[in-house]
Amino acid sequence: MCKEAIETNGLNQDEGKARVDELANIYADMEIQNVSVSGNKISFDAGFSGMDDTQPDDIKMRLDEYLTMNEAFQTKSINVS
């Protein structure tokens, strides 16, 4: 699992968790755990089922794609490690 941290212009906790749930629903092979929303930051662990060699760039590509397609919220930065 990779650790994600998305810095935003601010979200409430319910909206942030709903966006992460939506991300997992759109990408059916994406597994998400340990979701935390606090002020301007959403963090969670993510990986792909059936892929033991998931790289941070794989996750970041999906996050970028999701945020571009949905314009769910404004992001300041995305960090995947």
C-alpha cells in the first residue's frame, strides 16, 4: 500500500471521506484504507488488488485522472509515497 496525502483548499470530514469512497468505486481494483480528513488534508493508504508491484506513480496517475475528470475539489498538492 502507498500513502497518499492531498492538500486542498478545505473540505469537511464527511465530504472528504465521500470523495475517497468515490475514488475507490470508480477504480474497482483500488483498495483504500486508513482514511483521514483534517482541515485542508486528506490522507489514506491505497493499492491495487492483485498487484504486488504497485508503485507510487501508479496511484498518483489515478488520483490526477480522477481529480481532472471530476473537479471534485481544488488541490494544492498531491504526495504519494
